[in-house]
Amino acid sequence: MRTLLSSAPGGPDTLELTEVPDPVPGRGQLLVRVKACAINYPDVLIIEDKYQFRPERPFAPGGEIAGVVEALGEDVAGWSVGDRLIAMLGHGGLAEKIAIDAKAALPLPAERSFEDGSALILTYATSIHALLDRGRLQAGQTLLVLGAAGGVGLAAVELGKAYGARVIAAVSSPEKAEIVRQAGADDVLVYPTGPLDKDGSKALAAMFKDAVGPNGADIIYDPVGGDYAEPALRSIAWEGRYLVVGFPAGIPRLPLNLTLLKSCDVCGVFWGAFAARDPKANQAHIQTLFRLWNEGRIAPKVSRIWPLEQGGEAIAHMAARKAVGKLVVTID
């Protein structure tokens, strides 16, 4: 079978399309023929050895797949050859076949495409955990979403609206602004790109404050970091919650006096650890996501698709912060 392997730390250009033997499912495992693999920001980091987890090399990036069961290992119940599924893996998805723990798999409804299925779990599960568990979102509250046209950002916009929030979406271009309006954002602001000096930071803080209104943002969802974090925090409401989701623009340093003045919380969001520590709560969120998907209140937005041999280009596109919604690599 073909797979896209990382043999040494480096960027997407270091990935090699390689022929390897087909995997064999072990006890409790499914052999899956991969049909689609979504690309996420951890794929950028993991091949550079900058992610929380460092798999033994060589390994294939790609932690979110959709595919078809091709064979069953011993002691597997509830699955049959030919079943359609989606699964979160951590890595290994950029391959024609993969053996996965059967407990990690979820049925993919027949009416859903493999591309959409592969694009569902990570972004929406991260966002529902962030908004409900860490942000304690309530109907009528104001939610400011940074990087709102990206995968987790769009998920946060849709989920915010599904739970009755007033959603302010912040993006980096007019084209992205139109995308988040279509996703249901109540208001949109386009912020400047690039490093911000002191005056630029003050100007951005004023933009955020004007957008959220005089009472501030009850919840700020930040998957961007960098120079955008402090200006956003300055727009938070009294006892608001600032959700730390990611840092593609760099790891910020926040002045803690702001948290005192607003009596606010700065909350880390690590969905993978949450899912491992509290699988029952995570499973309840997953079932809620399937219900909202079935009701049409959320829907993965796949903006670009690449074939397996160009999977490195998909990761490079993500690394350049060009992604709108989800990026997917198809395997067949």
C-alpha cells in the first residue's frame, strides 16, 4: 500500500510517498481502507517534532479519517466488513490502509460523504468542549471568535449560534468574512495581518471593543494567539472566559493585570486530553454533534481537496494559514 511518511523532522516537503506492506489488524482492531483524511494544524507541528506527542519514525501524519472496514481483528464486535466509519487517530491517516482500535471508530451515516465525515470530529469536538465545558456558554451571551474562518473557528461560530449566543467573528480578509457570515455570524470584523506594534495593538483592541459592545465579550475563543491575544483580552466582559485553543500566530504573553481588572478566567482547551480523561463526557458531546449535524445546524465546510501524492501540499497550505474551513486529502 502507499503511505506518505515522515522519516525525519521537517516541513511538508520532507514527506515521502512510500510503498509499505499492508497492516494486519490485531486483537480489538479494524483494518480500514482509508477514503479521506482531514488535515489539521497538529499535522503541521507533528512532522516538525513541535507537537505534544512525538510518534516513533517513520510515521504518516493525518489524525482524522473516514473509510471502510476491510477486515476484523480478534474480539471485535459490532462491526462488519464494508461498514463505513470515521475515527480520530492522532497520526497515521495519510495511508491507503490503517489498523485502528475498534473503540476509536464511529459509524458514518450512509448519506454523508467520506470527505465530510473525515472533517467532523476534531474541530467540532474541540469547539463544543471549549464552549460548553470550559466557556460555560449560555444563550444570549456574546461570543468573540478569532480565526473564525478556519476549521475550529467555523465550528465555534456554528455551535455558538446553535446554543443561542450572539457571535462576533474576527477574520483576516473580506473573502473570509463572507464565509463566516454564511455560517451564521451576527457581526464580522476584518483585522490586520502581520506583526502589530504598540499602536497597532491598541487599534485592534478598539476594533474588538467596538464589535462586542460596551459590556464586552462573555467568551473569547482564540485559536490564533500571537499579537491578537492581548487586544482580544482587552475586550472581555466582567467575569468573562478567555479560551486558549491554539497558537499558529505564536505563543502570546498576556498581562495578568487585565485578568484582575476584569475578574476573568483564562482557560486552556486541550480536547485530546479531555477525551482521554473523560471518555463518557466526550462521547456525549459526539452524540450531540451527530444530532446537530442531522438537524442541519452544523456542517463541515471542506474548502479544498488533494490526492494522497499531494498531501504535503495540503499540510503546507495549512501551515501558511490559508485554510478556510477544512482541508482534506482523498486516498483513492
